[in-house]
Amino acid sequence: MTKVLVATEKPFAKAAVDGIREIVEKAGFELALLEKYTDVNDLYKAVEDVDALIVRSDKVTKEVIDHAKNLKIVVRAGAGFDNLDLEACTARKIVAMNTPGQNSNAVAELAIGFMVFMARTNFTPVAGTELKGKRIGIHAYGNVGRLVGEKAKAMGMEVMALDPFIPAEKIEADGVKVAKDVNDLYSSCDYVSLHVPATEQTKNSINYELLSKMPKGACLVNTARKEVINEADMAKLLAEREDFKYITDIAATNDEELKKFAPRYFSTPKKMGAQTKEANLNAGLAAARQIVDFIKNGVTKFQVNR
């Protein structure tokens, strides 16, 4: 019998687990759970006899894969997949997938909430500013970026976007101005909402030279990955510019150093972009359905390794 393991340090909500179980067992598969584990050896043991694996932000390393002798597919319930060792998966001919779009609205709403929080001086009595009439730049116009733009427009903001992988006419069809390049995006916008993945090309790419181009009172909103931020450069900029603000739901490695710049710097204790009941449910169910579709029908629509 095909065995599916849900391995989550930070568990799914009960409704999501119940839904995953229903999908998996209806397909004739067995479901196993490993929740709130604190020792990676528990994960090594749990994957030994499974055919499929569902994770959230849990790291599926080469070591995990080496212990999973029967593993055929791993699905990251969420959009990002940098916690999966794609090279190790490919070497073992294991299909790696994500569940794009399932968490998008939750992340987009958080990004907008972050902007309101910073504009209104961390909800203190100090006079803040309004978002209406301000320009927001969306760095990467995928599922989340598009929704951020949609919500920002509804609040009266001017929206600009940059994404080399999406045709300009498609962005413009949404009533969004296309930036000429990354320098144009950052120099033109009061807020930049960051949605780029962490790749070898993007890591540390949000640096002093780029951020220093942002106008007075500007704010960077990061609901993507901390690795894309050059943290030393961020500290330098915050020290030099008392008008600049940075808010993130991925605490920086040098978080304690940056906290001295509060309230212009704010980070949530843990990544919370997808932490809504709806996103939790949607991503978990999507992961289960994709596994069933792959095992039964060979469907690899959301495969991220080749």
C-alpha cells in the first residue's frame, strides 16, 4: 500500500489534516503523521518506508532523502520550495512539487497589512501617513504580487511592477505600469513589496546601492525570503537614513542588530505569510491531491525539478 507521510514541525490545522486524510485514504493510500518533531532523527526514521511526503517549511535535505528509500514524490505545501534539495531529489528520480497559488491571498493581505502598520507608525499615537496616492512597486509579479497590486489599487495606490518572466502587456492589462528595470522600480516607489524567490541570482541582490535609490520616507516590505536581502547593507542604510523603513515576516540573521532601528524596522518572530486557516487548508489539500494524481495518473504539473 502506498504510504504518505505528513511531516510538519509546525503542524497543519486539524481541518487540513482531516482533509488530507480523507483524500489520501479515499485513494486507497495509508497516511502517517509526524508533527511538532524537534529531532531530525525522528524525521529520518519516519521517512524510511514512505512513498510520498508532504512538508511545509521543513527541510528535505540530501540526508532526509538518503533515509527515504521508497520515496517517489515530495510536495512542499506552499509556493516557495528552497527548503527542498532539488539536486538530491533529481539524482534519486524523486518528483518535487510545490502548491503555487494556494497561499497567495494570505501573503498578499499580510503585505498590505504591513504597509498600513508602517504607515501608521506601528499603531502608535504619532501622526502617520496614508497609502492612498502613494506608489507601490511590486518586485516579481507572480500569484502573490498580482494580488498585492489588486489590493493596493483598491486602496488608491499607484502600482508599478517588474517581472522579466511575465510579458509587459499582461501586466499592463491589469492597469499596472511596467518598470523599465530594477533601478526604475526602486527609485520611483514609496513602497516596494518583495516577492522574488531565493536563488543564486537573487541572494543578497537587495543591497545598499539599490535601496538607497528609494525616495524619502520609503518602505521595503518583505514577505519573500530573507536571503535576498543583503543584511549588512540594510543595517548601513537604516543607520544612515532616519526616514527609511523595513518590515519583514522573515526575521533577519542580524535581527538583534536591526531591532535598534525600531520602529523603522519590524520583524515577526516567525514567518507568517501563509498562517491563515484558509491558506493552511488550501495548501494541505492541494498537496494531497497532487500526490494522488501523480501516483495514480503520473501527473507532474507542478514539478519544480527535472
